[in-house]
Amino acid sequence: MTKILGFEENTLRSQSAYWTAREIEQQPDVWQKVADGIIKNHAGLDDWLKSALSDPCGRIILTGAGTSAYVGETLAPFLSKALSRPVEAISTTDIVSAPEQYLIKVKPTLVISYARSGNSPESVAACQLCDQLVENAYHLIITCNKDGALAKVDNANNAKYVLMMPEETNDKSFAMTSSFSSMMLATALVFKSLNQKLDETINISRSILNTDFLRKVEILSQKPFSRVVCLGAGGLLGIAREASLKILELSNGKLDCYFESPLGFRHGPKLVVDKNTLVVLLGSNNEYTQKYDRDLLKEIKDDNIAKNIVNLFEELGVRENALDDIWVAFPYILYCQIFAFYKSLALDVTPDNPCPTGEANRVVQGVKIYPHGGK
């Protein structure tokens, strides 16, 4: 019988862990489907984007809530460099709560919205506020649910384009895993000015799913951590933030989780490190940035406080200068998802539904959207 993350299917189902394991492990295969879908739709999408980006002074906003917001936080630095224009990551939760602080009426704006279900109240509200408060707003909607409210928003004047992810990315588990990485990949492929390294990204990711490697991650997860710190520079800070959230979610809040940049970590946050802290460095493959990564890594080791430190650049055997950081991001988040899954089981939490008492839900509940009077 085929195993998933090292477990028999019956075992996973009995522990309410099947969907999380399956959706983590399927990612390299799903990424190829995402790429094939972008190729299939490229002509119409390219023409639409050309119109949406026709004003070189226009804004590009990447938005979503929670994990979907971190898609944008990861991509914004890489896209800004690739497109030679500012790209901003602003969460839907920020836009909805204070739209006048984030939207500029006279600036043509392309809003790229990310959503697994597309049914979070803020998702549709953010689009509506952009249409209401910006004179010329375009919407590229990247979602995993064809039946979600976001996928069905009105498309007046051809101002909206919906890019659907493969059906299996609409994760059934509580935690977003393949949905996160697939929406991120789709955006990287849509903007062709990003150097394409998908094949090598998939190969490295498949190596993480090797039985021996999985066992190493599982053994690490069984150590008695009470705190995890994830560190990444540039766009990898977005991956560090998402990794921190994934560990927090799948542990049902039993672990303290933090994220920072390697340089920022020295400015106070390093005080969280104690003997029960796991430090995970999402090491950059940029020669300049690596210098700061290495300095901090040495400093933490010299402090001799944290007993467990993982540098994913070395742990995954990434080849020097072979992949830009945008492509290293995919195996990095895969590793962190796997660690979070194993840690969840080690803590006797059920990964598919880590919070059965309902304080947190797969689709956020209880958000009331208020009408905005601005024109």
C-alpha cells in the first residue's frame, strides 16, 4: 500500500490527518499542473494583463487574508525587481478595515487577489472597495474554488480575470498547504520576467519526500520544543511568516511561534531564544544576503542557548546560485509544512482539524462587513 508522508492511509484517517498529509505531499505534482494551466491560458491572460498594466505609473497590489496574504508578502519583493516597478502586498484585512489609508483614487490599480475558498468575507469586500474607491481598478483573481464568491464577482468592462487553480488545491484540511504554494507559483509563472526554474524546484521538493529525509524531519519534530523561530530575508520573510503560522495552526497554539528577518532578529526579538527553542533559518541563495544569514547563524550558535538550529539551505542541499530565492521558497515551505504536520501528531493534535472546539475555522467566521460611504 502506498504511504503518505510515511503513514498508511488508514492510520492517517484514524488520526484525522489524511487530508493534511495528502495535500502536503501532492504539491510537486500539483505544481506541474499549475504550470500546464498557465501555458494553456497564456494568450488570453497576457492580453488582459497588457491592458491592466498599460499605465507604467499604475499600482500593483497583492492581497489576501492570513496565509493568502503571505502569498503576496513573499512575491512582492521578487516581482518589484522583475517588473522594475513597485509591487505592494496589502492584506484584505487591512484594506477592508481602513480603505482610505491604502487605496488611491487617481492611481490605476491592478489588484491580485489570492483565496483558497474565495468565501472569506474580506475577499469580496476588498474587491468591492477597490471598485468603489479607485477610478480605474483591475482584478486578477487567483483562487482554488470555482464555486467561491470571489470567483463569481461581477466582471463589468472586462476588468476582472479569474485564474483557477487545479481542483485538488482547494485543500480540505484546516491548514492551507498546496493552495498557498500553487497560487504563489501561478503568479511567478504569469509574470514571465521571473527566471523560470520550476524543474529544479520540483526535483529538490521531491527529495524532501524521500523516506529517509522524512524520517529526519519526524525525529526533529519529536524533540521537546516549546518555541519555534523562523527567519528569512527579503521575500523569504514571507515564507518564514507562513511557516510560523503553519506550525502555530497545526499545533493548535501549543507552540510559541515567531518570524523575523535575520538582521531584524538582533533588534530585540532574539530574546525569545531559550534552550527549548528551535531556530529555522530559511537561508538565501543570494551571495550578498548569505553574508548576513551566516553572521546571525554564527551568533546564535556562539550564544550556546538554542540547542537545535536548522539552516534549510544546507539541510536541503541547495546548489549555490542554482536557484533564485523565489524558487527556493517552494521546497522551504514544503519542509516547514511537513515539520508542522509531524509536530502536530507528536503533540496529539489532529492535523485535519487542529481546533475542534471552533475558536478557529477553515473559513473565517463571524466577520461583519460594514458599508463604506466613500465615493
